Amino acid sequence: MTLNGSGLGLRRGMMEEMKQLTTQDVDFLEVAPENWIGVGGRLGKAFREFTERFPFACHGLSLSIGSPDELDIEFVKSVKSFMDEHDINIYSEHLSYCSNEGHMYDLLPIPFTEEAANYVANRVKQVQDILQRPLILENVSTYASPGQEMSELDFMTHVLNKADCKMLLDVNNVYVNSINHGFDAKQYIKALPTNRIEYMHVAGHFDEAEDLLVDTHGASIKSQVWELLALSYAQHGPLPTLLERDFNFPPMSELLREINQIKQYQQGAQHERQLA
């Protein structure tokens, strides 16, 4: 099942309100498989009711694709079983790592080197072979750049091409990193390979300082990110886009206003393409 339109992340803190949603409100939902694998009982039944009504994507948290640890094959197999069970075909993860002889509960930056890019690409191929589905890699927000020998853009592109996989373009992360590391966000987005981008994320962030932004998923989307979203649609087409909100939940009506704004940008981009 492919994704279309605009979506919202399924969060347990919002599940009661989200029961009232229909596919007229949101086109798809996204879930972290780690939070639901093996869950039964009342919660498992509630989750099944959502997967029977909406198209779903999986967005993982703990694959740790860039880790020096061995790939957790059993975990990947459990993700495949979960996706098979719920008829989900989309699986994305972060181009980062979160383990080194133990789980570290944070998404850490991979050194932007050719050696690291080749290492990650080979692990991506392993994951795709097990899943029997593409692995979609998200550009992540970072606050340091250890061992950097190439740009983030070049590193991302190298991995995508070497692994022959897809990208999840997180527009907010591009903006956050452009401020934190001093590059041109518009040039980054324009240079991405359109054929590699499967879908997109958009979210809010926190302004810690003029030169330090923190990707929180706990606030409304800021004007600069909306502008980059519009540019992304103009450059790559009105791809499916998910609104991320992980805490500090506002009323559902406020989230739906942001989702409707995403839809308006998508419709505008589609109209421009038809006129071109």
C-alpha cells in the first residue's frame, strides 16, 4: 500500500482523540514498530483498529544502521513480521546510530566519510534483503559533526546510491542543521535526487540560540520550515508528508490545521506542475 497526501504520527498520548479521525482528515498514519511489536490485549486491539482503517508507515527508532555493533538480525526479522501482520510496506529509519555495546537512547551522527558511507550502505542492503522491502533513510538533525570529510549532502547521496535505497526527507531537520552547521538549506534541498525521495516529514523545533536549534517535535511548524516545505514540493513534487508531534500535544483541531496547511501546499504545487 503506497502513501498519499498528508499524515500524522500515531502516539499513545493522542490515541483517544485520534479514534475520531477519518481518511478525510488524514491520509495515512505512521508508527514506531518498536512501540507496538508484541503488544496485545486492549492496546493491541486498539492498534489493529487503526491499521484496518488507515494506510500505515513504520518509522523506526533503534535499527542503529551506522553502529559499529553487529546488525541486530533478530530485531529486523521482528520488524518484518510486524509489517507482514499489519500489511505495512513502508519502513524508514534514521541515518544515524544509537548503540555501541549497548543502547544509548539518542540518535548520534555518523562521521561523514567515504568509509562510513560504504559501511552503512552494506548494512542497508542486509536490512532490505531481510525485510524484502526498501529501507528508507531519514536525514537527521545533528549538533556535532565528528570526523567530517564530506558534506552531509554528499554523504547522504553516496549512501542512497551505493545502497540503492530511498530517502525520507525531513524538512525541519534540513533547516535545523543549516543553522547549526552553517549551510544553505535551499541549496541542499534542490540538490537532492528526486527519484530517491519516498516521502517527507515536517515538524517544529526549539530555538536554543541564534546558532543552535533543537529538533523537538514538540511545537508548531515555524515559517522558515513552511517555506522550505513549499520549495521541496516545487523541486521534487508534492510527495506524501507526515506531521510529527511527539509531546506537548495541542488539541487535535490545531494539528488538523497544520495538516490542512500541508495539503494546501501540496495542492498548490500540483496545480503549478499542471500549468507548467
